Amino acid sequence: MNSTLSIKKVWLMAISATFFVTSCSDETTIFENPEDNLVKESNQLKLDNSVSFDRAGVLDIYEDPITSAKRYNATGKAEQAGDYPLTLVASITPPTFENGENLAATHVALNGDYGYVSYNTVGEDYVGAVDVIDISDPYNPVVTSRVYFTNADLNSIAYDGGYVYVAGGVDSEKSVTAASNSLVAKIAVSGGRLNTSDITFGFQEGFNATDVSIMNDNVIATSGQDGFVVIYDKNDMSIVNEAAFADLRSVAYNGSEIAVLDAAEGVSFLDQSLNVIRNISIDSDFGIDAKRTLDFFNDNIVVSEGSKGAGVYNAASGSFLEYLPILTNPESAEPGDIVTNGVAVNEDVLLMANGAGGLSLSENTNSTTEGVGVIELTGSINYVASKGDYIFAASGKSGFQIIKLNRPSESLVSSCENLASFHGNSNYSVSEGEEEAYSGSKRFNSITIDGSLLLCGSWAVKNDITINENGIFEMNGAITVGKSNKTRDIVVKAGATLRIEGSVAIYGDLILEDGAALEFLGDDSVAVILGDVVKSETATVTGNFNDYYDKF
């Protein structure tokens, strides 16, 4: 769908409040929050039930036919094993509470072991929420804290130094503290718990605050519809500077320059005093009140431009480089608008939230950007964030989905460096008498072993792994098989050996037939078996390992 910011079309005059400090402008006011209109969720069971594993497991990528055709034609082979062995960790359903039953995920901030998610309400109501999710255990994320805002929409969120910063809209007619509709709030968080007794509100002109970002010791917030870009002092949320724009949707900071997206003009680059350095004029239709974002990508800046996809511009010269089209998977397309609402960059990966078109992945290689494909997710994707080994995709009323990139660690890459990189069939088989060994990070359809195979790296297998009689499969690193709603097995047949040094996750059964051997090497191996361990009396299991679900 074409995600909206729930920007209400009512201009309200600033009202007087009991507690306020006038800033450097008559148009911005800072308030200390008396904890009005905030409700903490105290029922941990309700938070736990927000987490769903119904579709967890290996994610397919519906590849871009142009890119995949080039690859297959170049090799002259059948479908090749794909890059990016992604897995869906879990999905989080949106919060619900009395008078707050229509919330939609709008934005995500990632830091360390935690993800921070903001929610708003589609329509005229001002109701929002913030979730904190502990993702330290990649197999079991936990919602550790939730706060409901009974009189505020929240459109964006950022984290820095023990605080989350949210931007959104408030009904100033119903608030004793709000001087205008655009809201910025600083909330303390520690150990995954939000502390509403340590919160500071700021307000700025504009119909609704649309985005928030951190710049050194300051906070930058934008507001749309006759709004401002405002710099706040991070310590006390006092106003440092501000500049007026027609219709701001997003802000990004690359360490030296600020970039803002104005739906009326395009991209403006600002210095830290908010002086305009240069502009990129963009005449795309950014939609009315629709969420649109921008992000720096190496020497470029990428702008979500609705039905056009993502526009890529040279950040220094402003020259247009290319449009990244919206890749779609017709079989899984959701009804609604197929438009690019948001973009996110993680090293050489570019992600595009394309509404009903889903979440697409592109990669930057040799200064060119090529589409890889559409990730197998449900729902309409209206925002995406990615940092480290995780992707969070917001799906509006469907909540958001937590994806793991499963990138090999540096130490694992180093230990695998003497092996050839894998380039082969997605339905991979090793014949009897053959001995093969590879490194890499790949996504398979299936693996069948009659000989001997060593894989060192990070791997995902959509369907079964079968180790036939007297075959040997050694895996150093991490491997995931199947998914919750399409369970698949690892079958170790008579006299065959499965040797693991690292982690193995099976969304299905582990079947050990007569005389089969399962060997765990080292002291840190993990076996995550979602189904059953079906073990013959003559099969053996040796070594030290963490039996995550106590299935052995």
C-alpha cells in the first residue's frame, strides 16, 4: 500500500501550557513531559504473544529475470545456487489496546542487541506506540518493552546513547503541553526497558513530524506541510537552529552533510548550520502525506520516488545516475499500490520497500547497482531498516518482519579462505566417490550427497538435505533447512556421517538411520531442531553441543 504518515489536515494555533520554555524561535517550544497520555504495557504474556514464528526459516528470493538470465546464460547451466542465504527470524504483530486497535508499524531503529519500532494510526486518530525487541538470540526474539501513546502518532524513531527519539504528530487541541502538532520526544531506555519517567517532549511547526535522525550531539527532525527541519540539543532538547521547507518527508546525515527530502522540490544538502549548500531538483510524484525516505549509498544518495522506484544521484554533483526499478513477484504481489516508500543501505546491499511490490534487494558491485530480486515476505512493505546482520521490514498493519542476513563472520571467512568458492547448481548433488569442499554464503534448493562434501561458510537450504548410504557431509559455519510452514528434513541414511562445527537449524526433522553418525566438533556448536530427532538404535551422536530445544 501507499503508506501514509497519518498527517492530519488541521492547522492549530499554539496553546498556552503550564510548563514551557520558549526557544530561539516563536515557532518551537520545549516541554518536560508530565507522563500524560502514556501507558506502559505491563502484561509480559501479551508482549510474548506478539512474536510469531509461523513463517520462520529459509527465505527464497524471487530473482530479477534480467540479472538471473545474464548469470545463467554466462554459465550455461541450470538454476544456480543464489547468494544471500536469508532467514526469517520472526514476525511481530502490531500492538493493540483500548482505543488503539488500528496501529501500523512505521519505522525501525537498530542498535546492538535491540530493535526499536514506532507505530502510528491510519486515519484521523492520534494513537501510536513504541516497541523494544531483544534480538540477541537469533532464534528467539523477545518484545521487552512497549509504551502506548494515547494522543500521538509516531512516524519515525532513532536511537543514541541510551535514549530513543521519536517523531510524529499530536492533537494539540487535546494536549495540555503541545503548542503545535509536530512532536519530537526523547525517552530513556536501558536493558531493553523504556523509562517514561525520563522523557522530554519538543514541538515544532508543521502538520506532522515525519523523520528524526542523530547528528553528533544533536537531534534533527523534519516536519511536513509548511514545516521545518529543526536541530535540537540532544542533552535537553532545546532548539539550536531551524529552517523552513514546504513539505519535508525525510532526513539523512552522513557525518558531514545533512540531506533532506522535500516533496515539493527534491533533495537539499545542508551544512550543520542548516545553510543550503546545493539542491537536486526532482519532479517525481511523492504522493500526498506518503512516507518517502532517502539514504546515502557510498558516493551517492538514493531517494524513494514512489512509482518510479528509487532514484540514484551523485551526492556531490547532484547528477542523476539511474532509476532502480521496482522488482516484483507477480505470484506474491499484494493488492494495493506498488510504490517505493523507503530505501535502506547496509554495506553493498540496497533494500527497497515497495509497498504491495514487497521488499527488493539490490547489490553494488564495481560501482554498478544490480537488482537481485524480491525477498519472500508477506504483506505490503512500507519501510525497511538494516544494520549489521539484520533487516527489519515494516508491513503496516501486519507489523514487521525480522530477517537475518546470515553473513559469515570474519573469523569464519578466514578459516574458509583456503577453499574454493562455491559456484554450482541450486539442486546440488555429489556423486559416489567424489570429494568436494567449498567456502561461501549460498542459498540452495536441495542438497544430495552420495560422496563427500565439505561446506565452510553460511548456507540456507529450502528443501531437504539427504546424505545417502556411506556419504559424508561436513559443515563448518551455519546452515538452515526449511521453514515453519514448509518443514523439510535432514536425512542421514545408513552408514552416513553428518559432521557439524557451528550451528544447524532444521525446520523439520533430523532423521538418523541405522549406523548413521552425527558428530559435533568444538565446544560451541548449536542444534536448533524444530521438528523431531528420529534416531535409530544403532545411530550415534557424539561431541559437545547446545541442544536448543532439548530434542535429543
